[in-house]
Amino acid sequence: MTENRKPEIEAACCTGCGRCVAACPKRLLTLEVAGYRKHAVLVRPRDCDGCLACLSACPVRAIS
């Protein structure tokens, strides 16, 4: 990923397992509640360097 490409999280596919949150070395992801479901959110996109740790940690491929 370059600076222009940040991880995009498809909330409808995200199961809220938190693996991407745990994998992010800069702790830029968090889980948010929407209705009765949790999903991952990139909270500080400017600080993301595109390391792809979250992408490889997602078991359902909700991150692209």
C-alpha cells in the first residue's frame, strides 16, 4: 500500500473478531458497535503506513 491506499474495511463482511486490531503494530484499528454488531474501523488513517498486517490477519477477507 502507498500513502494513498489505506485499508478499506467492508463493515458488512467484518465479523468483529478483533484480529486486525491485534495485528496492527501502530494500534490504528478499533472495533465499533453498529446496531447489534461490531466491526473494525481505521481510526487514524493518516498514521497508517500500509504495512498490510491487518489485511493478512483478517480471516474473512473483509479488508482490502
